[in-house]
Amino acid sequence: MAGIDWNRDGNVDFNISFPQVITVLTVVASIIGSYYSLQNKISELDARIKRAEELPAQEVSIKDVDALKIEYDLKIEKVAIQAKENMESLQDFEKEVRFNYKRNR
């Protein structure tokens, strides 16, 4: 274990061991590696964005929009029907529970 005297008064101000030095160097190397890895990912994403900007804009036809509207309307209708069925099931269950509760009293 090495002692470091910062203010040169003869007393050891800071102690550090070899495993602690290795740990600190490992953490620093990990942080530096993460930084360069993230920088590489950012530059790759920037390049992909530039390539995407150079591509021609895709045309969306009214036919496609109408098809999506129909699809969403059908999904909403399906959810409404399912909600109604669930409500009916809950009401039946509530009646059954109330009947059994009254009968057991």
C-alpha cells in the first residue's frame, strides 16, 4: 500500500493499494470505451438519416388513407362490441353474486 503526502507535512494524506489502482484504471477504460462506442453509433445514425433524406418522398394515395380509415373503424367497432359483451358478462356475474349472497344469509 502506497501512501501519498499532498501537503508535505510528513503525514500520509491518501493511501492507495495496487488493486485499487487497477480498479480505477478499469473504470476509466470502461468509460472511455463507452464514449467511443456511443460516438460510433451516433455517427452511424447520422449517416442513415442523411441517406433517408436523399431518398425520394413516398407518395401516399387517397386509396391507402381510406383503407386505413376503414381498418381503424373496424377495430374501434370490434372493441366496442367486446366492451359491450364484457359489460353483459359482468352484469350477469353481479346478479349471480348478489343471489348467492342473499341465499347464504
